Amino acid sequence: MKNVAKGPKTAHINPKKGFKIHLLVFALTVPVLWLTCLLTDQTYLWPLWQNAAWTVGVLFHYLGVYVFKSKTAIPRLLTAVFAFTSFSAFASCSGTNEDNNGKPQTYVLVHGAWQAPYVWDEVKANLIKNGNSVIVVELPGHGKDNTPAQNLSLNLYRDKVIEAISKVEGKVILVGHSMGGMVVTAVAESIPTKIRRLVYIGAFLPSSGEAIADIAKTDPDSQLGPNLIEAANHLTLDVKSDELTRLFINDGTAAAKQKVIDNYRAEPAIPFSNAVTLTHNFASVEKVYIKTLQDIVISPRLQDQMVSKAGIKTIYEINSSHSPFLSQPKAVSDVLIQIGKQL
């Protein structure tokens, strides 16, 4: 009997039957995609990867049936589809890739002392241009708000920010500058589950039991204290007019400096002595610190001490004075956008 060389076994799979096999694989892929995106809070990517799983799967299926016609090729290809779509969904939804554009974020911006919402104008515009939502909070006793100085407190500031955040569906990136760092700290202690990231920009970052007055005493490099004038009734503090722009925006343009002068008003004093009490609530919130390297109000050395004490690992630096959102708004916007993309 002659030996007959046997060629490769052909698949002989009916395309309709093969298509059903792909449907089964797709059905198994769907839950993986959904659970991955849901658990990582990136459900907005679901339609994209659902379509990717379907398209790539159909392509691989017909390559197996019509091109390779191998009994072993088809299951291998279908397995590859499952692995590819599942892994891709995980990699995309995990949010760990810094190059990922991410989804739009809601930023809540809180100004500091002797300032008002106007300081965020350019940063706000840049964030919105990038597709984000922005809420700028006007603290009581600042800007156009005329709450009497004797009625003000850190808790009142906190409640104003909480009120703004409560109107937002989902979590926010909460940003505080200078004295605003105390405010956002108190907010994070009260509503930690509403905050996606807590961002400090050249800001006071207290430990439990500390007030601004306590922290400021530990900053011998600050030039603010000697240039303050306390009102006779002890309710407000003024900055010496000839030192205002040098202290707050020494690296700013003439127009930016004039804006600070035009919007200046005395700062309520009582909140400076109000301490915060912090628990696991505050500790549970992820924090980022943006250092202002040429700051003579809250010195870089004090910033380092506060960051180290709080155990913050994510740190950015801007080579600016105390008010980078006025002197270098693009630099501030770029960092905030980068923070948002990583979520």
C-alpha cells in the first residue's frame, strides 16, 4: 500500500457557525470590558472598546475561516481576540498612562488671602478651552462679598466651598492657593468622597490642630509678616501698599500687578486663628502640591516642610512668585490639566 502524504486538515467550518463562535467570544469579552471600565471609574470608554472588540473580532474570525482554514488557527485567533480586547480595555481604563487624554474634569478653584476670584480668570479660560468644567469660589468677605469681618471664620469659608461642590455631579479636583489651602483642607475633611484630587498651590497645608497663625510663625524666610498692618479693632489685616506687588506678584507684568492693586481689599483676620481638626477623612484624599519656588510669602522651605509632614509624594514646581496664576497662568493651567489627565 502506498503511503499517501497527508496535507493539513482543513477547517470545513460553515461561516454561519463560525460567526456564532465569534459571538460567543464577544459575549465573554463584554463583561470583562464593562467590569474593568466600571471598577476604574472610566465607563466613558465603554462604547469605544465595545466597538473595538466587535470589529477586531469579526476581522480575525473571517481571517481564520477564509484565509488560514486551519482547525487550530481559528481557536487560537479567537483566543487572541479575547486576550487583546480584554488587555486593551484594562490598559486604557486604568488611567495610569500619562499620555491618555482622559475625560473632562471639574475643577473647583479657591483663592487665597487679599485676593478674589479674578485671580483665576486666565487659568479658568485655559481649563475650559481644554474641555473641562470650572467653578471659582468667592470666599465670604472677599471680592464683591460684604459679609462683616466679625462674622467670618474658617468654617464659613469651608461651607461656601462645600455648597459649590454639592451642586456638581461626581467628584471634583479641588485647588487651593495660600490661605485657600486651609480652606480646602477643611473641605476635604468634611466631604472626602467628593474630591478626586486635592491640589495645593503655594498653600498652607496644616496638620491637625494647626491654624495659619501657628504655621506662619515657623517660616522665618517669609517677608509677609513685617509688612502687615493690623486694624485698630483687630478684625482686618492690611499689606503695606508699597510692598503689595513685590510680595505677591514680583514676576508679573505691569498689567497683572495693576490688577492686584485695583482689586485689593483688607483681609479678615479671624480665620487666621481658626485651627482645623483632621481625621482619616482628610488622610484618605489623594493630594498634590505645586511649589512656588520664588515665593517670599510662603517660603519654599516651609512648603517643603509641610509637604514632608503630610507625606505628599506628587509634587510639581513652578519657578514663580506667590501668585503664579497671575504671573504664569499657562504654567499653572498645564500642571492642572496634567493632573486631570492622570485620573
